[in-house]
Amino acid sequence: MTIPVALSIAGSDTIGGAGIQADLKTFSALGVYGTTAITALTAQNTRGVTAIHESPADFVAAQIDAVMSDLAVGAVKIGMTASEPIIETITERLIHWKAKNVVLDPVMIATSGDRLLAEDAVEAIRTRLIPVASLATPNLPEAAALLEEEVAQTEDEIVGQGRRILRLGVPAVLIKGGHGEGPQSIDYLIREDQVIRLAAERVRTKNVHGTGCTLSSAIAAGLAKGHSLEEAVGEAKDYVSAAIAEADRLQLSRDHGPIHHFHAFY
């Protein structure tokens, strides 16, 4: 048996709940071999981000090349990209390697509220990365930022924003509803001719650090295993919902602690 391989291109999280660390935990929990290209080192904990050290763009390229030239990468997850030069580099290398199943999580702001993307780099995500992605997974504020619009409040507004993101060149968009209100957290998988609602009961917990990173890497894991987009998204939603529901068992922090990536094992 050959184990599926996924590549995470993202930032490092010292607390281990988001970014590269969350992606590797997710890949492992779901039976996928994880590889990485680190775009930035962050000094952060459950209270916030205190420092960011970007990787040089040419070193990001070297990391991607090292993985893609050696292993059969079945899917790529992109998280924190930090700056325009890194975005340009990622785009160029993914095109060069003809990367497939590219899941783009357009990370802009950490759960703590700290900015993880230079303000002048949003346009590069919009015009460079989105067109090479197979799926974009913005949350409600990120979808609004990509379109330079107000945050959507209703289902019609969410679907409308999703369709406008499709026009940027990506074939599918998953707008995450975790920032919404109500008893259910509803994500919307939007394609040109289809809208799928994925609902889960909203869990009362403040331990939600790393949810977005985990969802996108779980989708990439499913795609690496050969699942359809609908299957990968549905399975990822179930996995993250369970990880949030079990997060309080970790008892790691009084602030926004991480979700429980290995809830099925301990």
C-alpha cells in the first residue's frame, strides 16, 4: 500500500494548534503522509501573536521543489502566505509542478485578531493564488476582504459572495460559517451550478484555535486519498466538528485553546 501524500504550505505555530503543526496533525489523524513548506515562523500562544519572521521567498521555493521533485503529492493545502513575494513564489512553483487538488485557505487574521498577511498582499491572493486553486475556503470576513465588500449577513449574501469569488478563477468555494450566528455553523460549498449547505450544531467553547487551518488540511487529506470534492468537504466538516466538540478535554489554556486533532485516539 502506498500512503497518500499532502503538502502544507503555511506558517509555523509555536503553540501547535494552527498552521503547519495543525496540518501535520490533521494529515496524520486522517491517514495521510504530511510534508511542509514553511512560509513564516510565528511566536504565538493562545493569547496572541507576538512576532513573525518570514521565510525568504527563494527558500519557500526551495522547500516546495524539494518535496514536489521527490514525492507523489496528491494534494496541496495553502495557509498563511505572509507577503506578496511569497505568494508570487508559491504560485509560480505550483504552476511549474502542475500541482493538483490545491486547497487555498486565504489566512489573513489569526483567531486572536492578529494580522498574518500584509495588507498589500490581498490583491496578490485575489489575482495570483485563487486562479491556481481547486478550492478556496475563506471564512465570512475573508470572503468579504477578497471582494472588498461588507461581511455577508444572510444566506443569499453569502452565496452571492461565493459566486463572485468564483469569477476570480477558482472552480469551487467553501465559505465557512463559524463566524456567523445561530445554533448551527453552516458552511456553503459553492460551484457555478451548485450550492451545498453543510450544517453542524454550534459548540459552546472558546477552544477553537486552528479550526480554519484544520478544515482546509482535512479537505486536502480527503482529496489526496482520491475522494470527490463533496466527499472530502463533508468528511472534513465532520472531523473538525468532532475536534471542536472534544477540545475542552485538552484543558490547555484559559484563553482560545486548540481543538483536539486526535480526538479519535485519546
